[in-house]
Amino acid sequence: MWSTNGLDVSSGEISQGRINTTVILMACAAFFSGAALRICDSLLPRLAHDFNRTPGAAGQVIISFSIAYGLMQLVFGPLGDRYGKARLISISLSGCAVTALACALAPSFETLVWTRAAWGMCAAGGIPLAMAWIGDNVPYDRRQATLARFITGSLSGMMAGQLAGGLFADSGLGWRGAFFSLAVGFAIVALLLWNWLRAIPTPKSVAGSLNFLGQLRSVLVVPWARVVLASVTVEGIFLLGPLSYLPSYLHDRHGLTLSAASALIALYALGGLVYAVTARKIVTSFGERRMVLAGGLLMGTGFLGLWLSPLPLAAAPLALLIGFGTYLYHNTLQTHSTQMAPAFRGTSVALFAFCLFGGQALGASMAGYIYDHLGYTPMLLVPALVLPLAGWGFARALVRGPDPGT
């Protein structure tokens, strides 16, 4: 018997069919959240041109989103534990629709940076709380496969976001058209999820008398939680940060159009989708230690290949390789994030996302500075070295880590 935030699933209060449908709707929400996360990667050269900025300076629209997204995890996670994760996801999506529209209407670059920050604040209640909801409603032995199915939504969104960003960047609609399209998508999914959730009872609070800081402390005192959070911070800095500049790198080094460069890098998400559809078999056959070790090696190899290859089309298989390696590593981490402190699962996953996107903000700042002042070589070679070490380090930690079933 297992519980769902105070709801006994075995009693039938939430049927398996309702769980499956809710996961599908949350995956749709994750699609637009994933697109919001990655759409500016391909828009950076267009934004730099329109606002007379360097690509590194234009990266503020990514950094502001990531910082706000990470910081607001510390609010949404505890709120989700207290008042119900699914309904907060709906509120988050509604806020995304409004702030995406505000971005589309921004009259200046400074306004765009602030409205992207507001968008990041609203988006913070989407994917992480959905992962926590799955953790509440799916037992551990099926959770990694269920999370893999869920992330097909965010991965598809990341791929669509990068493709759409390149297409909009090369078109007359530009970045305004890209943001307006996302605003419409968020609004539709928010309405669908609001309507569906009427049939699902609101869970009881598990937070008890603890305040927000008490909930955060309850997670951080767990030694294994600190290992997982440190590992995902490294991923944010050395993977997601440089990843934001790969379309610009292909555009500058190989002279590709932004749409073509975006299409090649979008295969990163396709690599993640390959993992998602084969996750159950991979987890059974390889186990978590070999997954994270292989994931780090594949990510590092992909960045090294991007630096070494003189052929622009080689970016396609290399991006796919990086994406597949990423989710061998990342999905193992996020599965552990749902089990770090089961009584405070929303807070746990929120801290996980805070570390990931705080790391991305730092990594994007570093990568932007390096790209503008030192060129692309160190931007590619540092991840090529660090990411395999990260995979090796977490694989070693898993040897002495807790029983995943606890």
C-alpha cells in the first residue's frame, strides 16, 4: 500500500486511469514549459541584432529566466506540499500564459529581461511539481519509467522550442511571434488541466506545523539529498549553460542559418526521447550506476566532437548523443530527487530544480562571458572534461547510497 499526499491509492480515491490521464495533461504542460526553457537559445542572434547587443549580453533573457525559475522553486515546492501540487501547476500555467504575452509585447530589451524573469517565476511551478506529483502517486519500482514517459513532453517541447526559435528568428515575426505562440499554448493547457482537476480531490497537507524554512531543512539534513543536489548543480553549470550557446556557435563557426543551426541542436531533445521510449529496458538491463557513468561519458564525447569536427552536419548525431547521455544521467538524478525526503516530496523536487536552474544561470553567465571574450574552444572543452567526471562521481556515490526503495 502506498500513499499519495494523504490519499490511499489502493482505496480507489484516485484511480490508475485518472493518474494516467493527469500525467498526460502534465506532459502537455511540460511540452510548453520545455519550449519556454529552450526557445531563446535559437533566438539569441536575432535578439542581439534587434537590440544591438552581443550574443553573450543577449543571453540575459536566458539567465533572468533561469534565476527566477530556480529561486521560485523555494516557494512553489513547500506550497505544493501544503496545498496540493496539481492545482498549483494549473496556477503556474496560467501565469505563464500572461507573462509570455507580456514578453511578446515588451518595448525594450530591459523590459524583456524583466518579463522573462516574471515568466521564469511562474514556470517554476510546472515540471518540478509534476515530477513530485508522480512521486506521490507511482511506486519507486515504476517511477523512473513513468517519469521517462512524462519527460517526453518536456523533451518534445525543448526540441520544438529550439526549432521554432530558429524559424521565428529567420522570419518577419521574430521573437515576438515566438513568445505570443507560447502564450496561446500555455493558456489552452491551463484551461484543460483546470477542468480535469475538478474531479480529483485536494490532498491533505503533509507539512504539519513546519514553516517553509523547516520544510527546506528537513530535506537538506538528509546526506543523500546533498549528494543528489550537488550532482545536479554540476549538470546545470557545465551542461545547460554551454548548451544555450550551441546554436550561436554553429551559426558563427559554420555560417549556418539560425533555423538550420537550431534544427541540428534540437536533435539533443530527440536523444532524450530515444532514452524515454527505451527507459524501462535500459533501467532493467544496465542499472543506475552504469547509466550515470555512460551518460557522463556520452555527454563529454559529444562536446569534444563538436569542437573537433570541421563538418557542420556532424552536429546532428553529436547533439543526439549528448541528449541521450544527458537523460541516462539526469533521469536517474531526478528519480532520486523524488525519494530524498518522501514526506516533503514537493520541497525535495523544488530544491532539485532550484539547484539545476541556479546552475544553469551560473553556467550561462560563464559560457556567455567565455564565448564573447575567449571564444568557443574553452566553452566546449570544459564540459567535455567535467561531465564524464560528474557521471563517474555519482556512480561512485551510488555504491554507498541509500536503498532506492526506502
